Amino acid sequence: MLWVQIISVLVSSLSLAYSAVVVAVSYHDLRIAKEGVDSTQIAAVFD
């Protein structure tokens, strides 16, 4: 049943990556809506 474990790991990895992208995009959109800043102003924090 090794193939079941491999498929399980792949599905888990894909769902984790998808959820991380959803969280990041949601944060970006909510911050723009609340503070009225654009992406360049958010990225300027890291300069």
C-alpha cells in the first residue's frame, strides 16, 4: 500500500500549497481594502 501513502502525501502537499496561496491573497486584498495601499507600498516594508 505504498502507492496510497504516496498519493496521500501528494494530495496533502497540493492542498497545503493551495491554502497558503489563499491566505496570502486574502491578506493582500483585505489590506488593500482596509488601508487603501497598493502592492508597491506593501512591498516597500522589505526595502
